[in-house]
Amino acid sequence: MTPRPLSSSATRRPQRATASEQPEFRPRRLLVTTDFSGESKQALPWAVTLAQSFQAELDLLHVQEPPPRWAGTESLLLLAPEKSTREQLESGLRNLAGALIPDSIPVTPLVRSGKPVAQILRTARDRKSDLLVLATHGYSGWKHALLGSVTERVIRQATCPVLAVRTRRLRRGTGTEPESAAPLRRILVATDFSENSQAAFPLAWSLAQTYDAQITLVSVVQRYPIDALLGTEVTRNTAGVLQAQAREELESLRDRLTAPHRQPLNLEVAFGHPAQEIARVAHDHATDLIVIATRGHTGLRHAYLGSVAERVVQHAPCTVLVVPNRAR
């Protein structure tokens, strides 16, 4: 058993597409969500930065979840009338926008009732959003298994790109407000050389040109559990061959991508578990943003294969921009 590339398509010749042949990413309407917590507010600087750069409008969404079915009458009596609650929430959104969003950006406060994932996706469709901006807490282990992640479920089903903003844990009562602008100097683009992964390139190029950011392309030759059992001596040679092949593919891809723009790209080839290696490379390069495409598996296939993009969101030390597979 030998280590294999991240995808079976990693050994195929890449599609002959260049950045100039792919649609430019120019978002005009952004949807950013908030639950009024300090962590969720940390998504706003990214939304503000992008809205200012692309002269886009902002929709500021709060989803009010219904009371649980098992709630007793004593809890229902404590709830304000639905109309009054909606008015208070809309007022809270306007106050939040006034405090953290410049007046030059058009903002529409939106309150929806229901399950967060369904309402976020429905609102994005209704408002024709070009980009979703959500905060992610990065839970792992049993806490992640128990609570799940709204952001990851949105990523799995969204038809537009999703910006998963990595938040800092805030101590209760600190009242810390987010910075007014998000940094965007170093961008890491993950590719497995598949046609699907190329969906990440237009967004990365557009952001790099807008913010004069540096791009690094990374490809991971996947290490499987059986490879660890066989030992380093057995897998070293084949792993080295696959990594050399991946670097050649990256160099070819770099030449085609940079031809129209003449912007230098850095290259990285890693060996190991894809999500963990992408996160490690991002950390080593002090990356501000990871851009990655998702295959969009659902149901049993998703449960079995998982999603590298979702796991990157869990492990990444920085914000992650996930580009959906529009062909699914």
C-alpha cells in the first residue's frame, strides 16, 4: 500500500483554464449573520472590508429560533409577543450597524424566525447574496459532535461562497469589540488539481489584486492510516515520487495562472492528512485567508468521505473562504 494524492484526479493533467478565462469575483451583496454575541461580531470587520472594497451592500441577519417543543407554559409566559420581539431585534441590528458599520455602506437589517441553517440559506437565495459571512467557533471533539456547526452545515448546502471567520474566544463580561478592518495580506489557495478545485482561483485572484496580497498554492499528497502502519521506510520513496509529481503540476498550474497577471505565486507541497496539512501550512505562512473549493457531498457519501473544506474550517488558524461546487 502506497500513499496516494489527495484526489484521484491529482495525477491527471490539469484543465487548460487560465485565470483570465474564469469569471471575475465582484460581490455586490453580502449577507452577514449575527446572534449579538461578541464572537459573532468578529465577522463584521471582514464584511465591512469586503463591502468597502467592492462597493457592495450588506444584509445583516439575525435568526430567532422558536422555543423548544418541550418548553412549558411557564417559559412561554416569559416570552414577549412575536411582533414586539421582532421590533426589538431589528432595533438591535440597527444599533449594531450604527456602531460597527460605516455610514457609507448600505445596510439592511433582517430578522427571520426558524432554524438558523434553513433561514440563512433561504435568505441568501431570496436576497441573491453573492457571499455569506459567518463567524465560526471552531469546536472540535465531543463538543463539535454534540453541537455541530451552523457554519459547516451552511457550507455544505450553500450555492454561493461562504466566508467562515475564525473568532477569538472572549471572556465573559469583557465587552471587547472587533477591530474596524480585517487584514488580508497572505492568501493560501488549496488545490487537488481537479476541475472543481479551480473554482477557488477567480476569488483568490480577485482578492489578491484588490488587496495587493500574496498568494501561495498548496497541494497535499494524502497519507492514509495504512501508510503509517507500513512505516516510513516503506512509504518514503513512493511519497517522494508523488510529492515531486505534485510540485511539477503546481509549477505548470502556476505558469498558466500567472501568465495573464504576472503576479508571482509561492508553491507548497505537503504530505499527510489534507485538512491538518493545509492548516499547518497556513500557520507557517502567517496566512490571513485560506481559499478552498468544496465537493459538496451530502447524505451517506458526506458521512463516509467527510469534507476537506469543512475540516479545514475546524482546524484552520485563520478565516476560510469556501467556494461551492456549482455543478452539484
